Amino acid sequence: MATRSDSNRTETVTFGFDWVSVALVLGGVLLLYYVVPMVSLFLSVPAGDILARMSNPTVVDSATTSLLSASISTVVATLFGLPLAYWLARTDGPVTKAVLAAVVLPLVLPPTVGGIVLLTVFGPGSPLGDAAIAAGFPLTRSLAGVVLAQIFVASPFVVVTAKAAFESVDQTLEYASRSLGKSRLTTARRVTLPLAGPGILAGVTLAFARAIGEFGATMMLAYYPRTMPVQIWVAFIELGLDNAYPVAILLVLIAAAALLILNTVASNPWE
Amino acid sequence: MGMTLALSRLCRSYGQFDFGPVDLTVDDEVLAVLGPSGSGKTTLLSLIAGITTPDSGSIRLDGRELAGVPLEDRRVGMVFQEGALFPHMTARENIEYAATASDRVDGLATLLELDGLLDRTPPTLSGGERQRVALARTLATDPDVLLLDEPLSSLDAPIRKRLRDELHSLFESLEIPVLYVTHDQRTATALGDRIAIVRDGGLEQVGAPSTVLTRPTSRFVARFTGTENLFDATVTNRTPDGATIQFGDVQLRTTASDVAPSAVTACIHPSRVDVEAPRVTDGDRTANTVSGTVTRWLNEGSEYRVTIELADGSLALTANVRPPTFERLGLENGSDVRVLIPEASIHLIPDAERGSRTH
């Protein structure tokens, strides 16, 4: 018995050493694959040059459009998403599963397909699209179009992340609050939301990051006004890679800020 | 005050588990709800609190129907198993959150000895401290009914005992119906003005602790409240003031005479018999006398649990023996003893259920 376990241990050590090295190399290569291109991007253009190009009106316009539209989309997604997230967190059954599947659909759907789907509802030729154009508020080739595209792809992040945050709040605490004579609204405001807060903030941050990076559905729905991702595309096609750098760097900085929020005030859902 | 909580034909079914129908009236008293886990104790509280809605039946508080009323409007206070304190608030904020008047907080803090704890957060409090804060928080709402779901179950024995003593006088001063759920018979008898025994979603027996302990209506209640000595017996003779029963070759007189059938279960609580030396003739002369041999004993601190094999060896009886008696008799395995069983210590259960519903 003792001999056998000894020989086993020796084998484990021998093989274990090799596999650990292989695993380290595999993981390390992947990590470099993430980091090296980022560093490379910042080294591609002299810092002074970047600052100069960032004051270019097209860059400023696209940044304004992106920040404005992503802010609106995030607020709308949060407003509409939290009640759904709470319902998903507090119910269970086939209906809940089906609803959750519908929520996750935009996450797995290719964004361009998402754009096409949206065009059938909001595009010119659709009843809603035509009515909106007649009312002087076109839903495509407008800021509204950008927002619609962003909400479609980004709001699931709010719903899914906030759902997990609500689930982490023990329902007994809500019963306790209500048994103390507090209404559902007071309970939500003073017990549920504060406790789920960091998780909800994570969802909001992820949704904002996704909205600001949205390209596929936006291209289909609203090529104008140009958002930063669209501006990158246009600059790259018309003027070459160098001209796409400034906006790309801006987007990297925004992504870094989102990560910072996730790892400080919000509760990182992937930790 | 004078509140009365009345449940009538209350039912709730959960797939495999059916609760009710339950009929129960609770006045200004402490009703200890005692039963094994999964018997429906928490369901009973959830229905009264409004966390669970009944399938049918009514819950009336001083005539006001509660079934269908949202829990926030019921004025039913509930202390949850682990306290359910809001973790993002200090103890004081927890109580203030509930308080109907802000000046109540300090009074409750004094009453429940929370003065040094008010600025601490729930995770830094011990289990007993959390329960006291939770109780203060619930009392701060000035409820019409108080429900407690095993608030002492997670505590160490000494703290549990101390809190139990404190709670008893506190509950008396409230003058509202108090339902106290527990699976611990000692807590139930210490705290309850009455005890309700819950089994399989229904009420098995409701009565004063002494009645439930000494006059169980079923083998289940007898076992659950600590009467280990249950014998399948036959009534051989019946007189106006009692009966004679027989099991094995043991014949006993009992004052119990209110049982009609001849097949009965004889219940003898281990603390209601005396153990004496074999040939000494003092002690209660009216008591039944049975001779036996000690086969096992266990020191349980405040008393010894002694297993005695009765005369012909086919029956065993457990007796609780106080340490002085145990030491005076010099009991050990193999000691011959005389067991005195007072006639009033033998309780009879009609044996319709013998063999059935065994738990």
C-alpha cells in the first residue's frame, strides 16, 4: 500500500512538472497576445501628434456623439432593465428561463444581424419608421438610431448583471423589511438597491462600455451621425491606419476607465 | 391590550407537502410551537406573517381578516431565524429603520442590553447579539402579534439558557399573542404558556406544557416530548378511580381511567419514577413496585439516565435518577433495584394508532 502510493506520487511529480510548464507557457502567450498590441498601439504614434489630431473636428464630433448616445442608452437600459432583472432574480420556472433566453439573445446575435432586425422595425419602409420620419424624428441616420442600436446590444449587460446582483440579496431581508411595515418601494430603495448597488453599477458600466464600442448594428441603423467606432472605420478606409489611431486610443482609455470602475466601486461580476 | 389571533381551516400545499387544515386560537400568551424540522412550523409563521399566502382558510387578528392583506400592513412582527438584520446598517440604524417613534430606540436598547452594540454592524455581532438586535427591531414597530422562528437555535447552550430566561419575562410584559417556534422541548416548556406540537403539517396536540408532557395524546407527542417508556399494554380491570394494565408479566395500577379500549399504550416519563434498593420498603407505599436490573447508565450532568431491565428481561424501562440517589444506591451495571411507579405517573393512550404513523 505504502509503496504503491509512493510510486504514484513520483509519477505525479514528474508529469506534474511538465504539465505545469506547458500550462504556464499557454497562459503566458495568451496574456502577451492581450497586452502587446495595446502597448504597440500607444507606441505607434508620438504623443504630441495624438493630442493634435484629437482636436480635429471629426474626432471631437464623433467623441461627442458617442459619449452622448452611450449615456442616453445606458440610462434607458438601466431604467427599463432593472425591473426585468429583479423579476428574473425573484422568479423561477419555464417562463423565467424563456425570458432570460430572450434577454441574452442580443448578446449572442451578430451585431450586424441585430442591425437588420432593428431596421425591419424602425427602418424606412416600416410603419413605425415611416411614421417617425413623417413626425420629423427619423429613427435611422440620427442620434435616435444610434441610441436604438446601442440599447439593443448593451442593455442585456444591465439585465444579466443586475439579475445576479439582486439574487445575491437574501429575500428574507426584503420580507423582514416589509414585516416591519415598510412598503415594497421603501424596501427596494433602502434595502434591496443599496445591497445590490455595486453589482448594478457593474452592469451599468459594462453596458456603457458595450454601447460606446457598438459598431455593427450602428452601421446598419445610423451611419450618421458618426460614433467613434464608425469614425475609426471611415478614417481607416479613407485615410489609412494612422488616421484611425487617435479615436482608437480614446476608446482604449474609456475601456480602461470602465475596468477601473469595475475593480473599485462596482463589484466585478467576473471575479 | 387583549389581542386574539384566530386561525381557522388554514391550508397551504406545496407539491409534496400539505400544511393544514389548522385551527388555532392564541390570546395574550406565549404559544411554543414545537415539532421536528420539516413539520410545518416555519410555514405556520410564514402564513401568519404574510410571506406565504394560504390556499384556503382564514387568519383573524381581533376579528380583522389578515389573509390577503400585504405583509407590510399586517402589524405582525417576525423575528427571523438568523435575525435577518440589514447588513449595510448599524444595529442602531436597523432599529431606527423599524421604529414607529424615534424615542423607542433607546428604551429598547436598554431593555435588551444593547447599549454598547448600537454602533456596530451585523457582521461584527455574535449570534446572540444579532438576535437581540433583531428582537429590538421587531418590537420597535409595536406589533400586534410577535412571531419568532427558532431565534435561539444557533446559540451556545449557556447564552441560550440566559436569553430564554430573559425572554420569558419580556414576552409576559408585551400582552400580545406570541408564537415561538422551536424544535427544542426544553425551550418550549420553559417559554410556553401553552405548547402546540406540529407534525406533518398539522397540529398534533395543543395544551399547557405540563399536560402535553404528562398526558400526550399520541405516541408521537410522547416520544417528541421525552417520554421514552412506551409499552403496548392491555387493560385487564377497570374501576371508577383507575385501571389495571398488563404488559409482559408486569401488572400495574394506574389512576388513568378515561380510556375506553382495552389495547393501550402505557406512557411512563423517565423522570416520574423512583429507583430504590431491592429490599428497602420505605417510599411511596401506594406506588406500583417492579423489580429489575440496571443494564446501562449515562451521566447527563444534572441527572443519570438509567436503563433497567424488568423482571422477566423482555422489557426495559428508562429512569432519570438524581445524582444523590444514584450515589446512595451505588448503582452500576448488574445492580438489582426496585422501581417505584406512582399510579398517577402512568398515562394511557388509546391504541388506535399502535403501529401506524410511527415516527
